[in-house]
Amino acid sequence: MSAESTPGSGTAEASGSSGPRHRATGRRRKPRTKGRKALLITAWAAAGIVVLGGTGLGYVYFKLNGNINSVDINQALGSDRPLDVDNGSQDILVLGSDTRSGSNKKLGGGTDDGSARSDTAMIVHIYKGHKKASVVSIPRDTLVKRPECTDSKGVEHDGATTAMFNSAYSTGGAACAVKTVESMTGIRMDHYVEVDFSGFQKLIDELGGVKVTTTKNISDPESHLDLKAGTHQLTGKQALGLVRTRHGVGDGSDLGRIQLQQAFIKALVEQVKEIGVLSNPKELFDLADTATKTVTTDSELDSVKDLASFANGLKGISPGNMNMVTMPVQYDAADANRVLIDKAKSKRVWAALRDDRPIPKSATKGTASGGAKGVVSSG
């Protein structure tokens, strides 16, 4: 589906803005200890690079360092951002991207028009103590007020009163995606992590696949996916199909796909914690090499040392302590292919994250869900 801005009957009120934004003039967090589709796995898997850091293999360190692409979000956005509250928590915007070119072209389908798309977006809130996390998925088809922004190359982009959420990324890249999320939520993103199609597939294969159980048959030719109900050890290709499918489950919308992505991530994190691949130096290097080639980060995570330190701090978060929800939305009565932010309920979600509190269950009840819950579980 095109990531172009979509005219509609919505207004600025569709943006889900949660009150006035603050300039980042308050006290910043203490420096951290040098410390499309779904991807917390890169962060968790990259924690294994810590082992390499102690080997003294300079070549390995510099090779992996050279793999990492980064974007200077702070320079691009300047000081007109929400306050960076010092309460021990962290907020990360995680995007799954598809450039529709190179190796991604045959994975993503469609033509290579030179554009980049983001079909998966998640706000990951790490609570103080780094033992629990909340993950809020943002449907790509949500109509939002997209703010003016300047991308990482210094190019200015006009805002739009009503646009699809994922148009922010296709218009101005990472910086504009972050700007849009911060405008919607009133929460400053501490970090940015982006993962692409082809890297995701290869990463899953190098992990030996991921074990999941489907309670229903899932068939979607467009995503090259055909799974019978039961337990499967998914290959990278199958895993990519699972997190991309929107026609094989639920109501065929992006909301159903989000439920599959969330279930898959939990299964993936659980497996990464159980397997012994990180104890094998060769497998560890291959995994680290793929992970660092796959990821694009903000400039504060653009080295092996920084990325590994950050990821190492997430290792204490078990799948059972990950609360995964979808941003409260309602179907757009004017266009069945679009959803609108439920302003009242979304404000409660963002307020909870800003205050480092659990998201109240009532904040997501009575909203569009996509109907795919329970289709996939860890094996």
C-alpha cells in the first residue's frame, strides 16, 4: 500500500496530540553506561556482541563498527522536542523498513521506485530498573497530523493536516518519523532503531528459526505464507511472511498483522534467551555481523560498544514482563482502509508512559483490535 499522504475528512484533531509539547530545557537523563517488520530481536541479539568486546580482536570490532548505519536525530530535530524526563526510563522508536530495492525488492514485492517505507512502528518503553517493558504498536494506516520536519540531510519538509502515519518516514526518513511520534505522544524518544526486510530474514535463519504454534491455518499468497494449524519451526522466509501478512488472519487489516507481530516477537525473545548460539564464537560473529548490517540507529548507538551496552541492559526483560498493546484507534467511517486515533484513550496510554506507569487495561478496551489475538503463540 502506498505511503503517500492521504487526503481525508480528518483534521488536526485526528493527530491524537496529548497536550502542549515542551522544549527540551529540563534536566536530561544521566548519561547511559556507554551504556517491515517487527524488531526488538536486533536489540536483544546484539547483546551478544558484548562477548566479542572482550576478545581483543580489533579487526572484528572495527568491522562490526563499520557495519552500523546511524542518523543524528538530535541534530536534525534541534531543541523543539518534548522534555527528556529523568526518571530512569527509556523510550525507543523501533521501525521495520523496506527500501523496495536490492535484496528487499523480491522480499517486499512491488516495484523499485527508490522510496523507503516503514510498515512496522513500535514505541518501546523500558521501565526504571530495566526489568519490564511496554510496547505500543502504531498502525501504519492511522491518519495523523504530520508536523513540519527537517530530515538528517537538512532538507525541510512540509507538514500535512491529514496523512497516513507511515508517510512521515517515506517523506523525511527517520528524523521525520521521530518528529511525528513525539508530536503525537508528547514523549521524547531516547533512541531510534530501524531494521530492514532482508536483514530480518537472514537473522532468523542464523538463529536456527523460531518455534511458534498457530491455532488456525494461515494462508496468504502475497506474503508467500502457507501454515497449517500446529507447531512450526519457522525459517527466515516464513517468519518474514508471518509478520507481513495482513490477508491471512483477522479482518485483513493492518491491525490483524500487528497482533501477529507482537506474538512473534515474544516467541523470538523467549527463544533468544534459551538458545546457546551466543557461546559459539563463529556463530556469535555471524549473528553480530548480520545484526549490525541490518540495523540503523540514532547517533548515540552508532558503535558496537554503545549498541551492545544498550542491548545488554535489556537482557533482564523476559517475554512475560513485556506488555504489548496497539495504540488505541477506531475505524474511519469514511474509509475502511484507514483508522483514526482514539484521542481520549491514547492520552491515557501516553500519560502512563511519561509517568513510567503500567498502561491501564481500560485504555485499550473498546478499540479496534484486528481480531488476530490467539492465532500465534510460542511453540
